[in-house]
Amino acid sequence: MSPTRKTQIIVVFCLVCSVGLAGSPFSEIRAFADLVEQLFLASRSSESFDLKNLDVDSYGRPAIDYRFEEDVIYSRAGGETLTMDIFTPNDIDTPRPGILYVHGGAWITGDKRSGPGVVIVSELIRAGFIVFSIDYRLAPKWKYPSQIIDVKTAVRFARKHSSEFMIDPAVIGAFGTSAGAHLVALAALTADKGLFSSDEFSDQSEELICVADLYGPTDLEALFTGIKKELADLIFGSEEDVLKKASPISYVRSDSPSFLIVQGDKDAVVPPYQSVRLFEKLLDKGCSAELIIVENAGHGLVPDGGEMRPSMMEVAEKVVHFFKSALSNQ
């Protein structure tokens, strides 16, 4: 995360505090302080991950043999040039399943080469998947639904250029962390429904076969209450029912794609009930869904209070197994 983006997130939270904390109950102020602390720790932890440095493997595994296409332009929206990085295993000679990675950062910070999702990206490439990691427009400069529009545009772009990138256009999945998980879940659940879409590559499908949701918000009306509502207004605006319309849980249907949901048990930023609600809604509709609760994990799967179980690498392996299973059936 750049110093500019760090400054922006600090300013946003200071604004929230100055507007919303006055007169709030002490318990609410304490909960908000815990949220800010976990966001800071998750942000600091994410700086140790870098998608341009995949050859440095701290888990002692062999270096990954891949090729890297940097800053491929997928959209020009509102005067912004939006790019993706594409990671392709070097040992492939036929089209492979593609996986979209969307970074987190509270919808206001982060970039396509950072965050704990990088560990999962590296293991997906090692397993033979083609991964495309995107930047998207960030709040508060760009309010919702700019972010979800960009994610869906990226999916259609990848399909449009699938032969160029060696991606099987019929077999595309997605994963994200935190705000990025919210976006991929929302994109998958509203694909090809005429929602949150631009006119770019409109001849292409937005379908995502399966989604790995790592600690993403799913019920924004329940999440953004009290003093946190001020932050929601900066990101989503104040239009009536905007938080309901932006909540993945609002769009679960019987034909929704398969989900793997990963959640830290001590997450104060996106509490476990957010993941549980989506998981239960998917099961109620007869959809395929799995929920993994990571013990001793705060937001960003940062260790909190003991050894994480499963570990970050074990989580990555479970995500890879999920995509292998879900995409091999297509």
C-alpha cells in the first residue's frame, strides 16, 4: 500500500470518528477502536505480500514457473485507466480455467499486487490455473457501484480475450479478500442479471462458476450500524436502501454458484456472523457451499491469541482444492 493510500484510509477513519463518535456509548466506541486496530494490523500484514515477487517462497516450496503480463488495460472508466496483471503457468499448451483475484482494502485502498490473497494466487498458479488480478476504482473518490461495475467489466474483458490469454471462457471462477470478497460474491450472484454493468464488452457473459469468499462483508445493513454508518456513506452514498442493494445476501437464488467461505473467528472488522449468514442462505436455497472458520484469526487472517488453525498455507491449499473440484466438473 502506498503512503498516499495509507494517508487516505487514516483520514477517512478520522472523519468517521469526528462525525460519529461524539455522544456514542462507550461500548460502541470500544468496538470501533477494535475494528480500527484490526484494520491496521491487516494492512500492515498485507505489505509483506507482493505479487511481483512470487519467486521468493517463504514456505520452502520450489519457485513457481510462470509468465507475467503486467498492467493490461481492461477498461477506461470515468477518465481512469484500469489494469490487470495476468499470471500464466509456463507449462501449459491448452486453455485453462481462469481465476479472478480482487484485492481488499475497505473499498478505499489496496492494489492488485498486495494483500494476503497473494499466497493463494501463488498456489493457484502452481496448480495450473491462470490468474488475473485487477485494480478497480476506489472510494471515496469513486462511490459505489463503481467498484462492482469494474469487477464485472474485468470478467467480460477476460472472456473477450480468452484465446489471447489461454483462458477457457466457459470455466472462470473468482476469489477475493475482505472488500474484494464482497465484490466477487456480488458479481457472481448478480451475473448476467442486468445489474451493475457497463456497456463495455456487453456481448460477453459475466458468469462466475464458483467463488472463494475470504472474510467478505455479505449483509451491509447489519454491518454498518451506529458510528460505522458514517463510513458507509463515504463509500456507498446515502441513497435509500443502498446497503441492501449492495449486499450479496440479497441476491442468493437456487441457481447461485458454488461458494467456499473462509472466516476468522476473532474478526472484529467483518464479524463471523457475516459469513455464517451467507453460508446459511446458500444452503437454504439448495446451493453448494462450504464454510471454514479459522481459529485464532482476526481480520486478514492475522493471528490473534494463538496459533491459527488452519494455517495461512493450509487455507491456500483448501482454496486450490475448492477450485479444482468446482471447475473440473464443468
